[in-house]
Amino acid sequence: DYRIEKREEFEVIAKEPDTEETGNQPEEYPRNMSGLGADGTIDTLCRYVNPENIFEGAIVGICFDNPTEGDFDYAIGAAYSGGDVATGLTIEKVPANTWAVFPCTGKMPEAFQDLYRRIYTEFFPTSKYQPAGGMCIEVYPSAEIYDNNFNFEIWLSVEEK
């Protein structure tokens, strides 16, 4: 189950996790992100959430690079539509892209890992699309990530083969 969306460039307000001790590698993501709730970052980002924006009021995780090539520039954020920029946050541009958007329901991290596996073993080999540029956006509409009925989306930048 997926949809294809073409989007013009847009902005997100974001914060990269502190990776001084752990490094910025995919396997360290849970450890790197764990402090963002405790330090108030999530609450601050929620001030920017707007139900009428591109992500319908959700917080997002964004990978700006291609992890398959050894890059993993990751941040947590929200769509940005102007206004003040809180201390410690930055405005990042997300370039115009074609996105394959995959909705999913399930408990984290199992549902998340299973969806990624299915995308790369089922969708890409059989569809007319391939990854393009490595950008990935994970859309988290609530904090109920351990609920079996948690709904989320993964957006991957794609191009036709």
C-alpha cells in the first residue's frame, strides 16, 4: 500500500540529536533521540505543528543523506511555515522530490523495521521506482509508538527506473 506524491521544496524546523558520544549512525538512533523528549525539544517542536501542513500536524524524523552510502544526517522536526525559531533549532530545506509514501499500522520498532524490509524487498524490485537521493521522512502523528494500532508513514524520495 503506497501513494506517489510530487512536492515542491518545503522547509522543516529541526534539531539534530547530540551525537558527540555515540556518533550519528542508524543503529544509535534510539539512544541519540532519547534525550530530545527530556530536554524539551519535542514540546518545542510541537509548537510548530499545524494540522493543515504537509504532514497534517505530525512530528517527523528526517534523513537528509543516503545511509546505504555511509551517510546518516538525521534530525527530528516539523513542517515550518514561518515565525520565530526557537533556540537550538534550525530551518532546513527539503528539495522538490517525488515521494513514495507508505502508510503503516503497528507497534514500534517491529512495524517500522518490517515496513522498511518490505519496501526494499517487495516494492523496489517490482515497481517502476527506485530510490533517488536517499532522503527519507518518517511521519509520527502521535507519541503512542508502542501501541499496536500506532499509525505512521515513511516517505522515500524516488525516481522512475
